[in-house]
Amino acid sequence: MAKLLKDIEKRKYCNDCGVSIGELHVDGCDIEACTECGLQRISCECNSNDREKWTGIAFERLLKICEEKNLFTIWNAKSGWTPAKKDDPKSMHDLNSAASFLLKNKK
């Protein structure tokens, strides 16, 4: 079963830039999400000057979208990544589908 956001253990420090929970990520951090589109800040095309604070959970916005939209996946050797139910013991959050959702619904 996918480990849901409420059950994910928070990390005290960002594993890329090292800031503590509640602090703004350091410029160039690979973990920081764009506050406008939700994708990686360093690779998105937004011009937002807003910065994300470290919450203790990387990609929290994508995980929330997966849970809200029921986007879970499982690896199938024959067909690759396929949709799954969150209660399937081998399922995981479908972060790619969540990112696609963000891109389609970008402001």
C-alpha cells in the first residue's frame, strides 16, 4: 500500500540544500518546488520570485495531488508503469501524472 502523506516521516533538513523545516530553500536547491506551478523551481519556466519553505517532505504538493486525484501507480514488467489503487501493497504515488496535472492546469 502506498505510504500516504500523513504517514510520511518528516526530515528535519532538506536533503539538497540543508535548510531546516520552516526555512526558505537555498537558491539552486534541487528539491525546492516552484510556488506557482509546483514543479522543480530550478527547471520550471515561471518568473515567480516567491520561494518555498522546507516542510520536511520533498515534493509535498505532488504527493497531495496524487492523493486528491487518486494517482497511484505500480510497475508491471510487461507493460511498464500502470495505474494502481492506493491500497495495493506495491503501489506508489504517480508523481509523473501529478506533474502532468500541474502543467495542464498551470495558471
